[in-house]
Amino acid sequence: MEILVPKYRYNPNEKIESLYAGVASGNRTVTAVVKPSLDRNRMEAVKQFGPGLRRGEGGRIGVFVLGGMETTHAEMQYILEAKQAKKFVPKRKSGEIAAMCRLLMERRNEQIEARQKYLKANPSEMPKRKKRTARLYLPAGFRFVDTSEPGLQLAVRV
């Protein structure tokens, strides 16, 4: 049975495994997102292809960001855009990963502070507490009675 829904829709809050943006075969660029499938049984890669590089254009082959199912798609896209905006230098620095993590942590903290400031100004939009679930009880005049089968009880009218 085929479901008539688009197979991939951008969701900024979706947790993804990894993101790759770079060069693919056939002289074209690719952006690949690895995330759980809709049925959550396997991982799938969603690839979007773009135009290739012009002649003489070179530098960074690709950017691979590993999120490990803890980072949202929007945050990974933010890291990717920051990496692509930065001018490519062929040398590698020792604190590159630490700087990326610090950048992400600062951005998350800024978003949390902005949300708290907004909720302080608008207390009516505070998230509501969840109600406790109602317990199901037997009707009046009934009780559970043990049977010879372990773990099986029957409701009996008293």
C-alpha cells in the first residue's frame, strides 16, 4: 500500500544522525541527510543534488557534520552554513570541534534565554501542566478473584 504523502518534508525539530554537503560524482554538488525512516526501523539518507562546480573552482571538498541523533535538523543546517561561509584554509586547527560545540551551546542558550524572556512578558502562553490520567476502577459490586492459573484474575459480582 502506497501512502500519498511526500516522502521527505523539512522538519527543523527532527533529530538527525548526520549531514553532508559537498561534491558528488558526475560533477554536481550534494546535500545528504541521514535520519530514521518514517517507520523507524532503519536509517535512510535523503540526498538533494545541485549544480556542479565551475572550472577552476576548488577548495573544500565537503563538510560532514555528525549529530548522533542529539542535534536537530535546524541546528545542523546552522553549523553547515557557518562552515560554508568561512573561507577555506587547507590547514587544520586543533580546536575546531570544540569551537563548533561551543558555538552550538551558545546558540542554544541564547534561544532558551529568549524563550524565557518571552514567557515572562507573556505569562498566559506558559505551557500547561499535563493532567494526571484517570484510573479505571471496577463498578460497584464487583471484585477481582484469583484463579488456578497464575496471573489470571476474574471480575466477580459480590
